[in-house]
Amino acid sequence: MATTGPAAGRTTGGPAHGEGLRAYLGSFTTAGGHGITTAAVDPASGALTPLHSTDAVPNPSYLVPDPGGCRLYAVSETPHGAAAAFRLTPEGPVLLAPAVPVGGADPTHLTLTAGHLVTANYSSGGVSTLPVRDDGTLGGPARVLAHEGSGPRTDRQEGPHAHAVLPAPGGRWLLSVDLGTDSVRICTLDPADRTLTVRNETRLRPGSGPRHLAFHPRGDLVCVINELDPTVTLCRWDADRGTLTPLGETPLLTDGAAGNGPTYPSALAVSRDGRFAWAAHRGHDSIAVLSLDAGAGTAALVANVPCGGHWPRDLALHPDGCHLYAANERSGDVTWFTVDPETGVPARGGSVPVPAASCVVFV
């Protein structure tokens, strides 16, 4: 899923490497991935050139840079979940300290907010907070907010499965998306004791399985991608009250397009001008293009294009907004596209091998 916080808008390389924009590619080491791969980014074509990699922590499946572009944080998506801090150098990310347990199993996503690192722990169904020290290292022990509930899909929703966490614009609220309970929790964080408190919970359609979300650049509209049914739910966001109100769902495939096999939407990105959103489909192996009307709170499916590989787990938008990247986990590559500014439809530009690719971020 594309980040929407301060780091998402960077257009130049951070002070850590001073060599132009870099892409950092997360992967599953237990499936043959190299850990975190650093790649140079061609400013004109968006093409990636891998430079080096580090497997200092297992399964760094999701990454987030700090706003200054000097550090990178990663989950370690394992049954004994952890998170790690890296210093960015010209030779690649360097582990600052041993990974810190998050107190939950299989963290799939993380974010930075109010001086803390927050992870979404899929298998144990909760959200963890760790303090970020002045030197960038992570403190502990983690404080865990356990989710409760279940959904109608007994094969996937037997209990809570937190899948993503994202601060709302302004940093007052933190939203956690739970696939197992078909809901989005709106929380506040007390920096003094690291306590997360649920203030509101928005229930989505039973069995939809919400996975990730992204804010529209206007700040009052949220797109939620649903994994168990190929749809995106648009919601109106009220920052004063901390409430999320569903407006409607948009199918991500035309009738019959799924074919014989299942399809599991995974990640989405929203254009810088808010006119378009893109959603990745695992199984169908495509990228859905949506046209957004923020004022009306509606979305329309424009097209589906091949993702360039198999099982696209993540989508990321280049900071200039002109290029889109798909991390194709099972084919082991990252594909880049040039986005048509008028239609929003991406055209394939090329790809690089990245075994068990799971995430793309830029610094």
C-alpha cells in the first residue's frame, strides 16, 4: 500500500545517501527474498536499478521511512513478530540495533506517528506501539491494543486480523484496518504512556475483509480496499469527530472478469491530484484503475491492466506521481509503469528481479 504521510511527498534523495531518489524494496526472506533491496531510480523513466541488499532481519515485508529520509523502519513478519530500525547510508540500510519484539504475531504493516512506531499484527489481531528514541532506535516493551471480534467468513475471519495502520492527516487520529472483523478502528495515542485508545469503530459490509486504506489528498475522503471481495469502499472522514462514514462500494473487476480462480485485492494508491486510484489484484494479477469524484464521494472503474507479474502484493506511486510500481510477490519482480495523466491508465515500462517482493517505498 502507498504511504500518505510526510515521506510520501519527497522528490529528492534524503541526506543519508545524497545520490538522488532511492527505492527500498521489502521481501520475504523465508521465500527466497533478499530482505531489503536498495535500487536507484531513473528520474525520467522511473526504471529501477538494484544496488545492494541486506537480510539483517527476517521477512522485512513492509517498510516506512522517517520524514527526514535518514532512517528506514521494517516489520519482521514472523510468528514472533518484531520491528527494526535502519540508518540509510550510501552502502544501503544499516541495522541500528537488534530488532525489538512487537508483542504480536506476523506484523504486516507499520507507520510512524507522534514519536512512535505502530505495527498491525495480523495473526494475533492487534496493534502495537514502540517508542522511537532520539537516535532512531526503538524502545520497548511494546504496548499492545488487542482487537476483538470476528466475521462471517469462518476460513479467514475466525478472529481479528489487523492488517494496516495509518495516521490521519494532522496526526490526531490513528486508523487501524481489521480484515477479520470487517471494521476500521479510529484510535488516539497517548505519547506519555504509549496507550492506544479506540474512540470509534466503523463497521463495513460483513465478509468484505478490509485490508488497507489510503486518504484522498483533500483529507476528507478515505479509500478502503477489501481483500475478501474485490471492491473498494469509499468513506467520508470527519477529522473533528474522528468518524468514518461508508458512502458506497465500487467493484474492482467487471462481471465475469475474475475467471475461474479467486482474486484477492491487496494494496491501493491515490494520485497526487486525487483524480485516480489504483488497486492491485492477486490471482487476477491486474491493476484496477478508478476515477474518483471526491465531492460526490464516488468512484468508477475505468480499466484493468496486467500487473506485469504474479501476485501483486503492493503498489507504490513515485513521488512525482508519473510512475506506478507493483511488487509481484510470486513471480519475484517489481514492475514499473508510466501513468497517463489524462486517463490514469498505467503503461508497463519494465521490471527488475526481486525475489518474494512485498513492498516499495521511496526516499
